[in-house]
Amino acid sequence: MTTDEAVHLQTAGPLHAETLAALHALCFPDEPWDAAAIASLCSPPEGFALLALRGEEPVGFALARVAAGEGEILTIGVLPADRRGGVGRRLVMAVLGTAQDQGAEALFLEVAEDNSPARTLYMANGFEPVGRRPGYYTRPSGAVAAVVMRRTIPGV
Ligand SMILES: CC(C)(COP(=O)(O)OP(=O)(O)OC[C@H]1O[C@@H](n2cnc3c(N)ncnc32)[C@H](O)[C@@H]1OP(=O)(O)O)[C@@H](O)C(=O)NCCC(=O)NCCS
């Protein structure tokens, strides 16, 4: 594990789509998203993206959107070598801040029921489970449910 001392966050957009797609593929090797889809998702007003960089090197990312006063984290990831250094938490908090700036009063996300690191991250940062979608994710080992989580934004 590395420390997060030199990691900084910046906003990202369609021009960073290739970088975001490369990060996504490394964080979700079984379900990579292509750059064109990511470019669309992070084009205002559709959504926004954040990049975490260690110096010039991208180490993490988040994609999110806000509509009708509700925000949603679409995807978030940190490269394996940079995990457990606080980058994921910083990305979540930055998404909360940006979503609040864009008028969101709550932030939602879906997380696989068997994704214990991510569920722990969200629970530790004020998210609560509010729903469950059985069989939402398809895995070679079988279908896995999604847990829907929500956090109110005031208090960021
Ligand atoms: C989930 C993910 C983004 C977390 O990123 P991270 O930078 O490692 O997270 P942080 O270092 O900020 O961890 C913050 C807290 O989350 C929890 N946490 C994170 N990883 C954990 C793990 N492997 N086991 C248990 N708790 C964990 C801990 O409470 C941690 O606080 P602590 O280190 O003080 O104990 C990262 O594991 C990842 O990219 N996973 C693959 C992609 C993914 O599953 N994304 C989420 C999809 S919903």
C-alpha cells in the first residue's frame, strides 16, 4: 500500500475519457466500460468525473450525475496498488461536495452485495442500505445482488 500524501483530485471530463476508461478497466477487469460511453457520461450536464492523481499518474476516479435533486455515483475505483490509502474516501467526499453544488440533497449508489471493501467504505462514510436488487450483477460464479445505498448530503 502507498500513502495518499501526494494524491490530489481534479475534475475531469470527456477529454479524459481514455484515461478514465483505462482506470475503469484496471479496477473492473470483468466489466470494462468503453471510452465513448464514459465520455458521454461525464459530459455536462449528463454527469461529471473526478480523477485522483499521484503527481501526474492517475490512480483513481469517480463518475457521477445529478438529476432532480438526487445524485448517483455511477462508478468509482482506485488502482489496486493505491488502495487503503484514503483515496477512495476522498473521492466519495469530493463527489458529495460536487453533487451538493449541483443541487443534490441525497446521493445514491449500487454496490454488489459481495463487495465488502466498497460496502465498508460507504458505510463508514454515512451511506445506509435502502434497497436490494437480486441477481443484478452477472458473475461467472453466478448472479449477485446489488445493494442500493443512500446518504443525505447536508453535513458534508
Ligand atoms: C472500493 C475502493 C474504491 C476503495 O478505495 P480505497 O482507496 O482502498 O478506500 P480507502 O482507503 O479510502 O478506504 C476507506 C475505508 O473504506 C473501508 N475499506 C476500504 N477497503 C477495504 C477493504 N479491502 N477491507 C475492509 N474495509 C475496507 C475501510 O473502512 C477504510 O478505512 P480504513 O482504511 O481507515 O480502515 C477500492 O477498493 C476499489 O477500487 N475497488 C474495486 C472497484 C470497486 O469495487 N469499486 C466500487 C464499486 S461500488
